[in-house]
Amino acid sequence: MSRFHKYDAAKAQLQTAVSMFLEGCDRSSVITLAGAASGILDELVRRSGQETFLDYARRVQRERSGEMPKRTAYSHHINTRLGVIAHKHLWPDDSDTIELDLNEQAAGALTRAIGDYISLNGEEEPFVKAFLSWSWHNQDGPGIMERFRQAPKRLKPK
Amino acid sequence: MSIQIYSRFELAENQLTSAIGLFVSGRDRFSVITLAGAADVILSRLVMNEGKETFTQRLAKKEAAKGGAPIPLPTYGRAVNDLLFINQLKHMDEGEDGFIDLDVEECALAAISKALVSYVALAGDQKDIVLAFKAWARQNLDHMVPKVVRTPVWPMRPNTRMEPTAVGPLARPGARGSFGTLADKESMMIEDLVVEPMTDVFVLWRCLHWGPITRCSVDQCPSTDGITWERYRQRNLPLLRKIAKTYGACAILARDGDHIVGQLRFYPKVICDLKGAGGLCLQQDHPAGPSEDFADHDFPPLAQIEDKILVVHCVMTGSPLQRENSYQRKGIATRMVRALIQWAKANGWERIEADSFEDIPIIYEVTGSAGHTFWEKLGFRMVDRHVHPELQDRSKFAEFITTLEEQAKAIGIPPEQARDRLVMRLDVT
């Protein structure tokens, strides 16, 4: 029996998820591991007094729709969009099949978790740098940065 | 890749495959638990959809049969998942301190086992991941490490069951079991097993070669040619009492009720290096065992020891010399090593060392010694390797060494490394 902090569990799962993603391994596993890491990192970032990925997303949504979505409901919404829910729940009336874009959702789940991880620990660790580098080259990093620069201040992370 | 249609079974199967892959390759255990847990949620529902009984339903039914108050299935399922920390590894609630106390190795193994039960119910037991996990289990669960010796005495004729003698060959008879069914897995748990350091209050002065020992039976020795029990008793009792009194303990014992079913003997390295220590085997004469007057030595107190290193002498579970050994494959050796690690940390030791070998089948079959994988699973790393002194002379055990090298080659280990003694080390500070 050993004592761990949940931070250790989140970091280990995120590292595994990044490693599996960059090695081209199963995307479903990446989504589940990144989702699990986020479930812990979100609370840790909140406790550090910083804005979490979830709260930033809620703020953006408020800017767009005029209404701040509830935290729990929006968290569920994001987890559904990223495929996290489909990988860890199955209800009696669910169909036997489901439509997913696993590659896109794995990248999204990792982006969310890495964002929160960076809020806590910065971006110097190799696995963080590796994912950011992949992201820059494969998710139109320059284009995203340009759109970020042009975005109004209220739509930027705090 | 773009939007595609996936079956729920496929999503679960892929996650379980990843969990098993991560597990057998020694990677992160938290990830294993999460992935196996996620897969099991889906697989269990699919099992129910087929009108079959799930693992949790079976457990709940068993519990109800014992006469306990009926527990709603979802509550029972949550309790099982909580036991494996499946939920704790993906959630953190406001206000909680975030600390979790768990045995990651056992939880990972149990989470995979639980998910595999559902998987097998749906897909049968001949799928690659099932076969792969079975193969891993055969190689790594504790039935493979009933006895880990520091200084094995190599038998003259490999694959021959050796009778115990005063110079004690360390053959391990008995078959390797298969991974087995759900019923086997359930029976793997020993309720109320106690794993604790052996102090100077009760001293296990002889070993478990002939089976579990109780306080009452420890002095009732089996009649065996060549072993002078009373002489060993008179030598070992004061020696072990003195070491235990000086350092607090010199063994970890696993107890099932009154029966001691596992022993892990360890000594400070400074004591192993003293003149007269020999191989410190308690059932052998010097030099394989300690000299008759070894207890008369002055043993330095911990504060005076510069290199605070403990050496694992041997690990033994059940009755290694009996054909049937119901205490193997139950994680007892693993639990004892973990208890040693805890004890060492709590008592000011800095390192633990253990001798090991390559994971070659004949090593297990003939000596009962664990391969390095057993120690690596527990966090040990290899710090030295050299040809085992007893195996340096090829002519001495020619037949055995030839088989050893052939087996090594067959599983991809360079034959020249097959005779190596591997020194495993864990820093506990």
C-alpha cells in the first residue's frame, strides 16, 4: 500500500496519453486517459486560483450566447463532444454503435488536459513540449496564433 | 481519420487491449486501472444486454447467499469500483485532500481481471489479449516465485526433483497453473492474510520448505535425513533474536490465521559481510549457513552503519517442496516485499538489494529463483550483473548450463547472459 496524491495519477495518465497519441496507438485509450487527467487537473487548477480550461470555455460561451452555462452541465457537454463519455459509459437504451472522430477527439481531449497541466506546471517538461510541437505542426499553429492575436481581450484566457 | 461508426464493443476492446499492453510492459499502473475500468463499464452492460450475469452480479449474489442485507446492484458496483480506485483516478472533488492510499499493482491486476471476465463472456477466451494476459500471468504471478534465494545451490541434474538435504537444493516441484477462470481468480484472495515484520517475540527459526508453520509446530520438525534440527535451532534462535532485537526485525512473515504461509528473510548488508556469516541460510551448515558462533559477533547499531542497506536473503510462500501448494499465485511474495519496503522506510534504511536472474523458465523450474521482472514490478532496478559464481565453471553443471543457454536463446536473451546473477536495488529514502 502506498500513498499518492491525485496530481501524481493525473500526470502519469496524461503522460501515457501523450505518449500513446504520438506513437499512433489506440485513440480511444488516449481519450479516456486524457479525460481522467482532466477530471483531476480541473480541480487542482481551480484551487491554484487560475482559470481552468472549463471556465475559460464557459466564459467564451457566455460571450457568444449571453448566458454563462452551469459548470457541471458544460463539463458534461465538453466530455460528450470529446468522446470521453462514450468511452466510459453505456446506458441500457444506448445503441450498439456510435459515430466518433477519434483522431480529432483524442487531440481535443489532450489539448484540454495539457492546457490545465500547463497552468499548474508550465510547459518545460518533454511530454508537454512534444505535444505542443505536434499541435503546432498539425493543428495549424501559426493560423491559430494569428486568430488568437486578433481576438478581443475578453475572449482570451485570463 | 474522420467521423466513423464504431461498435461499443470495439471501443471497450481497444481500451482493454491498451490496459493489458501497458500492464505487461510495466508502464503506468494508474492508466491501466482507468482503461480497464472504462472498458469494464461498457463490457458489463453488453454482457447484461446479452442476458448474461456480470462479475458484479455474481459477487453480489454470493454476498447475499452469506446472509447479508441485500445491497442494490449499482451500490455494489460502485463499492467494487471504489475498491479498485477506478473513480478516484478520474475525479477530484472540491474539499477533498487528494491523497489516496492504494496498492497500484494489485488494483491494476484486479481491474484487468474484472474486465477480462466480461470480455471473455462476450468474445470467448481464445482472443489474443486473453491469451497474452494468461501468458503473462503464468510467467509473473507468484506461483513463479515461491522461493527466491540469494545463494542458490545448483543441482547436478536439472529438471530433477531434489529431495531436501542439509545442503538443500532449491528445486521447485509442482506445476505452473493456468491463469484460470473467474472462480480461480476469486479464490486467489486470502481473507485476513496478515503480513508483518518478525520481531524477537516469535522467531521462525526454520523455513517453510515443508509447508506452513505455526507457533506450536515450529519445534516439531519433519524427520529428514541430513538435517540436524536441534543443532540448527540452537544456532538460529539466538542469532535471529539478536538481529531482530538490534534492528527491530529480520524477516517479514505472512500469516493466514495461525499458519505462517510466507517468509521473506532479510539482513543488514554489514551482517552478511561479517566473517562467519557464510550464505546465512538457516538450514545449512557453514559456509552456506552461518557459523555456529555467529551470534556472538557484535552487530553494529543502525546509527553506526554507513551504508544502510538491507539484503533480501530469500522469499518463500506456502510449501515449496510439496507438489500441491495452495499458497502460491496469491500475491503473498509481492505483499511481503512491499511490507519490507515500508518497514525499511520507517526504520531508517536507505536501500534494499536482492539477487535475481534473467527470466528464463529453467531458472524457475530448477532453483525457484525469481527473474528480474518480479523485482522490477516492485520498483527495483538492476545495478550490477555478473556470471553467478556457482556457474562460472561450465564443466560443473554442463547439462544445466546448456539447457539454460538454449532457453535463453529461444526467448531472445543472449546466451552469454543466461548465467548472470543480477543485483536488483531499490532506494527507499
